[in-house]
Amino acid sequence: MDEFSLIRSYFDIPALTSPSNTPDPFLALQIGDDCALLQPNAGQQLAVSVDTLVAGVHFLPDMPADKLAWRAMAVCVSDLAAMGALPKAFTLALTLPESSPQWLAKFSTGLAAVAKHYKISLIGGDTTKGPLTITLQVMGEIPCGQAIRRSGAKVGDKVFVSNDLGGANLALSCLQSDHLSEEQLQLQTAYFSPLSCIDLGIALRGIATAGIDISDGLLADVGHIAKQSHVGIRIDAQRIPLNSAGHSYGYRKQLLAALSGGDDYQLCFTASANTYEQLQAIAGQLAVTITEIGSVHAGEGVSVYNTDVVIEQTGFNHFG
Ligand code: ADP
Ligand code: MG
């Protein structure tokens, strides 16, 4: 199959170009020309983020293609969630060692499912031959000036995290097992199908002073907020919500997975202490949990208290 029939068969299809099945003036021109054209609504800014997943580095080469598609999108859309953007469009740069119809059909189906979930439309891409690599670029809208940035944390703010942490990292030890316990299946779901907190990010506009999605581990990612906001952050280890499916690994492993493991794609944000009630109301409406885990101080860096677990690694860093 040549490049262009491949694109027509698996990517330039309504399930991907119009997953919500409703015309959207934002999508002025989609797949087929040299560029796509986007028409942001008046008063909106375009939020753009790109993520690359490389076989053997970010995922096992034999990972099922539909699961891979879901994870690739969730990872990327999570950056929109962190800033409070509404997902609108994406491009796909796909590098494949061979054009296997089975793999492509599965990937396309998985991608259509996740595109529908996030109501995000495919507008273009690039298709090349080489080692399996998936690059997604996502675009979303945010009302001008309302993006939640890493740099806004204020001394006296509290630090919050959504849902629970550590599950995806603990799943790494059982990704290839055949006989999985109920708990291990839950951990695998945390790894394969993270659910980016789009609605939460949007609800936090105007409330969160700073925010980030947890991709590399809580400590590393909170560290970015501390650095860019020129503040210090203290985290209470005992308040960190741990994925309960990781119970059999023991507290120490659960805590380390949450602090340094990454891959959970929950949101961590700072907000004034007097927003607590408002945050719990949002959590109730969106059926998520929001837990206060720390506070913002004058100074720099991130420290963890209320634990005697020795933390050696702060998070994942490709060239670290
Ligand atoms: P060009 O050579 O001008 O860069 P291409 O031949 O690479 O264009 O692509 C032709 C069209 O198909 C473009 O509109 C491009 O955005 C789209 N396209 C290519 N690969 C993909 C893909 N994997 N998914 C979606 N659209 C794609
Ligand atoms: Mg061109």
C-alpha cells in the first residue's frame, strides 16, 4: 500500500476528521492540502503542544496498536488539560517500519475511539518509513489570558492534585504478565488508558494560580512550578493520594511510584487556601477527587515531609 492510499484508508476518514460528527468552523481546512487551516474563535488563544512516543523508549514495540493510540493521545491532550484548554484539533506524524494493514487498522480504530472521547479532529500529518515513532500535536482553545501557567504560584497558596498517583508506574512491572489479578488490571488501565483531566483544567481557569500535568513524577513536575514561580513547595507525603490497586506493593513502593514514577497524567495545581470549598464543589460535579498535598513558601525547590522513605530519584529525564 502506498503512502497516499494508506492515508486515505486509515486517517482521512470521518471517524478521525469529524469524531463528533458536527461541522466546526474552527476546522477551516483539514487533510489534503499542504497545510491545514484553523479559524480560532474571537477572543480565544490557540494552545499547542507536541509529544513523541518512540518504540523501545516510551512503549514496548509489541504494545497493541489501539492501546498505543489511546495512550499517545491521552499523554498529549494532558498538556491541554494542564493549561485549561479545550481540545479541538490534532496532527499525526507516523513513522512505521512497514505498512501492516492489521496494525494500521487497529491503530486507526484506537485513535478514532480516543479522538471521539476528547472530541478532537485530525487535520493533517506526515507518514514516513523508519523505526516505529508516533508524534501527535494537539491544538486547543483558551479564552485570551486565562491559560493556567506554571509560573503563577504565590506564597501562601496550597498545592492540590487530582485523583490518585503511582498506578501507571507500578503497572510497568506487570505489563507483560498473562495472569493478572484484579488490582494489576486496574494498574494496567492507569498505564494504558490514562484519562486526561480536560473538564477539570477548564473548571480551574481563574482559580488555579499555576498548574502542570504529572507526566514525569510528582516531584519533578511540582519542581517546574516551584522554579518557574520562584517559590518553594513543601509536600506532605502522608496526604498524597496513592492508587489503592498498588496496595500489595507496599507503602514504600507506592509512595516512590507517586513521587518519582510518572505516567499518571493527573493535574497538580496551586490555588489560594480560600478556594478549598469551591474546589470540592468542582470535584463533586466532575466526579474527580481533589486533594490538598502541600503548600507554597518563599524560597526555592521542593521538599517532602512526613516520611522516612528515602527519595533518590526525582523523576524521569531523558538526558539526566
Ligand atoms: P507534503 O508532502 O505537502 O508535506 P504529504 O504528502 O506529506 O504532504 O501529505 C499529504 C496530506 O496528507 C497533507 O494534508 C498531510 O497533512 C496529510 N497527512 C499525511 N500523513 C498523514 C497522517 N498520518 N495522518 C493524517 N494526515 C496525514
Ligand atoms: Mg507540501
